[in-house]
Amino acid sequence: MQKEMKTGIIYISKHGTTEKVARIIADKLHPNETQLINLNEEKIKDFETFDRIIIGGSVHMASVHKKTKKLCESHKNILLTKPLGLFLCCMEKDEKSIEQFENAFSEDLRKHATSTALLGYEYHLDKMNFFERALVKNISGVMKSISEIDYDAILRFTNELKEP
């Protein structure tokens, strides 16, 4: 029997969707060998403890969180030495979502990644402040909380990560 890879899933989640997706990914890989790290709550002490790294983010106000970008840039050298997965939760589709993904992760990290994915989005209006709710309603026309997480894309993403 092959030993499972120790995986670090590093993410930032403002309203809970990216965390939800990160947990689904962890469950589809090997939960006992996966550590979830929310950059809003903790720092990464040592990348060397992980055999594989997955970085996830979400798009707010048309860009990924600056902590996600800073992590990727400041640790790029080690990220380029390990199996890597990159995912983004965003509401955009087609070319606009690809553009947001490319803005979130540098070209060398995207090319190095074993798996990359756009995994959908959710709107939790009850977790948003007044300004965020007004913006979402104005831009998207959404008037109630919705979930558009792409579970098929999550399955493809995790299957690509499992391949040798």
C-alpha cells in the first residue's frame, strides 16, 4: 500500500465558501493526511512538512486577497519544488474567470501546478455587511443567498491531484 501524501491546503475565506471548498477537497483526498490552514487565523510555520500544497482563494472586488498573492510570491521557490494545486472561487464565467485566475496566481505557479480549477461561488448575504450586500445586489442582481459551487470541478481537481 502506498503512503498518502501529507497535504497542506492553504486558503483565505471571507464568508466561508473557500473554507467549505477546502474542506471538501480535504475529504476527497486523505483527511488524516491533510492540514487546513486559514491564513486569516494562522501562519504557515514550515512548508517542508508537506509533500503537496494546495492554495485556494476567492475573488472579492475583482481580485484575490492580498495575503494569498503575498504568500505565493514570498514562497514561490518552495512552491515550485512540490506538487501544487491552485483553485479559485469566483462568480465569473468563461474568459473573465480565467483572467481573474491568471491575476491571482503567477504564470510559473500555474504552469507548475498539477491541477488548477475554478470551483464556483456562493453568496451568503446574511454574512455580508450592508456595503457588500448592496454591491452584490447591484452587480449580480442576486437578492438572496445562493450556492453555485461546482462539485464536478472539485472532483476533477482532486482526481488530478491524486494522479502520480
